[in-house]
Amino acid sequence: MDAEGFGELLQQAEQLAAETEGIAELPHVERNLQEIQQAGERLRSRTLTRTSQETADVKASVLLGSRGLDISHISQRLESLSAVTTFEPLEPVKDTDIQGFLKNEKDNALLSAIEESRKRTFAMAEEYHRESMLVEWEQVKQRILHTLLASGEDTLDFTQENEPSYVSELPPPGRSSLDNTEMAYARQIYMYNEKIVSGHLQPNLVDLCATVAELEDKSIADLWAMVKHMTDVLLVPASDTLKTRTSMEVQMEFVRQALQYLEQSYKNYTLMTVFGNLHQAQLGGVPGTYQLVRSFLNIKLPVSVPGLQDGEVEGHPVWAIIYYCMRCGDLMAAMQVINLGQHQLGDFKTWFQEYMHSKDKRLSPATENKLRLHYRRALRNNTDPYKRAVYCIIGRCDIADNHSEVADKTEDYLWLKLNQVCFDENSSSAPQDRLTLSQFQKQLLEDYGYAIRHNLSEVLLATMNILFTQYKRLKCASPATPARPTRVIEDRDSQLRSQARALITFAGMIPYRTSGDTNARLVQMEVLMN
């Protein structure tokens, strides 16, 4: 019955619509929003008048009762709720709270005094520790010396027959115990000394030794190439050599040289990798670092790595290309990649331009704070390892992250950390974002301490043997001459003694102990020289 009534009603509505469309004189009725709202209100009022409140309560009870809820208890609970304790008005804060200001200043003064006292206490403890180490080492030296003297003067002849030593007597003239490689180095050192004695311009000893290394294996040649690059630092003549070497300008120059060497060596490695796999590398395009890195990634990242973000540039992840261009030391190539994908990188282009054109590759404090804040909020746990590494290099932040996903080699680790080293003593950076050169050196000593300690005894003995040999030859040399006055001999003698004393002091202050035999031999040679 209802279906028939509904169908009849639908038929009448269609008929009325057809009749309305057929009459051209009558326009369509169009309502505005206000008229639609008024019509809705009228329909709503009709519905409310037809449905009593009691009927609504009954329906609500049936609905909620089916779920095990009692509507009467719910009403009582809702009425008993009070928002007084939840939304209590806050007491107004006075604009000028003199008492609060004075209390704050007092607390700050107390905290500053406590911090200053803590720093002084730690400095005094460090100084006391150093003095106690020196005193302890002097006591050890005295005990060793007394033991040697008690056993007779013959004990002072520390040269052992079954152990080669630099202090051994020279072989008969006309025959050398050196092999061909040692003779080649000895010849270069002889030429070096001859030019100095003759008054010629002092040659570069590293260049002379590097020419010999070219005749040997590649590892030795690479070693001398590294030494040559690292010693190419302008040193200003000064009375205090140690103070000059530890100055901020010289240390910054050493770090720059180290970064240049690591970047150039990695670029050479990239070239060798690409030209060794030309078919897979697919090298092409305009010659340059950008095309070289693209070809290198065809070998290193042949398949897509999960977690990389911000799209690709010519088929490779944008952050991977930026990272390897920076690793090769070509910031212009990295800027080329950023220009190609700048729509996906946000403000990074502006930050990188400032980084690239700065004198010491350092952002301004304001820009650095913005980048670090963005890193902490959005990138600290980012899944793209290349993006995190680039941000940490540009902003010198999050020094605790070693980025082992991309810096898996020792050279990569050194390059990344040296880029984060900070020389600004007045920097307001947080401790987790500040890495000084001394902190990095200490960290390396802790991480690779065993490898360093393994050969340190031999290095100390060899150095002391060289000093003692020079001392013996100085004493056995001919008397003073006009070309070699007594003052020059005395100065050289004093210099050798001070160097031996410094070596002994260093051996006693290192954070681990050398063997007893090593200590005894070091003390013997130092005693004979003094």
C-alpha cells in the first residue's frame, strides 16, 4: 500500500515537472540561502511538534538500554559534573614584578658562581693530576737510575748484540748494511744536508723522499703524497714553536689541508672506479664532477635504496648526488644538483649558497640556528642517510651521529668529522652540536687507541736512538772551527738534550704505560746525554 502511494506521488511529481518545463512564460523558482534556511526551520518545527518529548525519551532509553546503559543514571552523572576545578581562572601576572625580577637575578648570580667554582675546581684538579704524574715519573726515573748504578757501570752499555740498534758502531768503511731502498733514502738525506751546509737554498726534504717512493710500491708513494700535502702549510717563524703549532690559525690550515687531501684522494678513487667499470658506469655528458658522480652511482647504487627522499635528479637520488659531489670537494657541482631539484629542497638552496661562499665554510649564527632547529624537528630520525649527513656537515650539528650508513670507511669518517670541527671559541652552540679539534683527537685516541699503542714503544725507542746517535757524533766531531763556532755546537748540544728530556716527559705522561724494558732504555740514553 505504501509502495503504491509512493509510486503515485512520484508520478504526480514528474507530471508537475513536465508541465512546468512546458510553460515558457513561467521561470524556474530559485531560492537563496536565507529562503532555504527558513524552509528548513519550518520543516523542523513541524517535526518537533509532531514528535513528543516523551516519545524521544522512550526511543533513547530503548537505544541506550540495548547497550547496557541506564539513561536515568547518565543524566544524574552529567548534572553532577562541575567544571569549576578544571577551568579555574589564572591569577593575573603583573607586568612589573620587582620581587620576581630580583629573585631571578639572585638565582642567576648563584648559578653563575657555582658554575665558575666548578670550572676552577676541575682546572685545579687537572693541574694537580699533571703535577702528580710528573712527580711519579721522576720517582720512577730515579729508581731505574739507582738500579742501573747499583749493578755496575757496565750496565750502562745498553747495546745488545742480538738486537739491532741505531746506536751500534758503524761498519768498516766501504761496505754498508743498508739495503737498496734505505740507500736511496740515505742518498736523498745526504744531498739535503750537503745543500744546507753549502749555504744553498734549503730544499724540501719531503719532495726528495717522494722521488724515492715513486720507485717503490704505491702504498709508500701515497704515504709520501699525504705527508707532502699535509706539510704544505705556511709556518711563520716564531720563538715558541709549540705555541705557533697550537695556534688556531695553524690548526685551521692543517684541517683545510687534510680535507683537501681526503677530497682529492676520493675523487681519484671515483675516477678509477668509473674507468674500471665503463660499461656499468655509462659515463657521458659534459665532463665534470657531476657526470662523474652520476656514473659512480650507477656502480655504487645500481638498485633503488629504500628510505631516500625528495625525489631524483636524472635517475639518481638527489641527496646522494649532493653528498658525493661534496665528498669529491666540488661544491659547484653540488650547487648544480640543487638547482635541478630546488623545488623539492625548500630553504636548503639558500643555506647552501651561504655555506659555499663563506670564507671558512661556516654559516652565520642566525642561519646556523635555523638549520639546526629544522634538523632537530624534522631530520634527526630521517630515513635518508645522505640527507642527514649533508645537513650535519652544513650546520655542524649532531656530532654524536657517525653516519655509518654513508661513512663506512675510515677516510670518510675523518672527512665528515673534520667538516664538523669548530674553531670559534665564543660560539654559543650546544654541547651536542660543538666538536673541537682536541675533542676529536681524544675521540680518535679512544676509538683507535690499541692500534696507536701497539707500535708506540718502538717509535719512542727509535726517536731516542736517533737523538742519542746525533749527540754521540756531535761529541766525537772535530773541534770548533771558524765555519762552525763553539756557540753553534753548544746550541745544538742543548737542543738535543732538551728534545730527549721532552721525549722522556712525554713517555711518562701518556695515559697508558710502556713496558719496563722500554722505560729503562729510554732513561739510560737520557742519562748519558745529560
